[in-house]
Amino acid sequence: MKGAVFTGLAEFVEKHYSLTDWLEAIDACELPSNGEFLATEIYDDDEFFQIAGALSKQLNTPAPDLYRAFGKYFFETLLSLTIKHVEHIDELFEFIRAVDSIIHTEVQKADPLAYTPTLLYDQPSDDALVVRYMSKRKMCHFAEGLILGAAEHFNQKVELCQNQCMLEGDEHCLIRIQKQ
């Protein structure tokens, strides 16, 4: 996993909780990096999951809620890295569909070793979009947070519903986005 995700998580924890909470979570984990992350480097996914698990326990926050809040917070950071490829998009569903077709493609061009989830889309109505999320990382709640961050960016109120989830044994996650 890219170090930028780790540094983003550290910033999120420091801003919404405290530096002490971040340091205590790092101390509670056995990390090959010793909790020292550079945004441009790649780290084992397990380090992220260890830290997130420690934070969830320490902050008494369910892991899905923590992932979702971090995803929402981190959206603007990720957008800033790819804005030149999507700056012409001004509608939420169009942007979300561009994640796999444009953003993930550009990520792969920049770093052929980067791992991105697979996203497939179905739009049953003008006000609903269903995202099929497939990833070995199973970070669907983080993806939900990114969707919420995108909705906020586009000034669109949405409601999310996930009726299939890889974390519960399903082959993929189905995240329904309903505009309000």
C-alpha cells in the first residue's frame, strides 16, 4: 500500500483525535516500518490493517466507521493527485464511474505495480448508482467514505446501502448510492 495512505491516516487521526492516539496505536503494533512512512514508498498492507485495528480498539470505534470516516477525509487528498484527469467532470455519478476508467488507469500508468480495486457500475435510475467493488484488501468501508467525500465535493446528498459485502463472505461488495 502506498505510503500516502499511511501519512493520510496519521493526519486524519491527529486532526480528529490526537497525536497521542496515533503514537499509541503505532506502539501497539509490530510494524516492519516502525511506524515511519514516506508518502512515495510502498508498505505491506498488513501494517495498515494492524494500525487501523489498534485505532479501532483504542478509540472504541467500530472499524467500518473508522474506515468510512478516514475515506471521507482522504477524498480531497486523492482528488488533488488526479484532478487534471477529471477536472472536466462536474457530476457525482459521472465522477464515480470515472474512478475505474480514468483515475485507476492513470494510477497504473504512473506506477505499474500499484494495486487498485476493480469497480463495475450499474445505474438502475437517474438517482441511483450501484458500484460493484472487488478487492483483495476488502476495504469497502473506506470506499464508502471516498464516495461520501465525493458527494460532499459535488454538493450532493446521498444515502449509501451495502447489501453484499466481501467481509461477510460475499464474492464482491455492492454499494448502492442513492441521491437525496
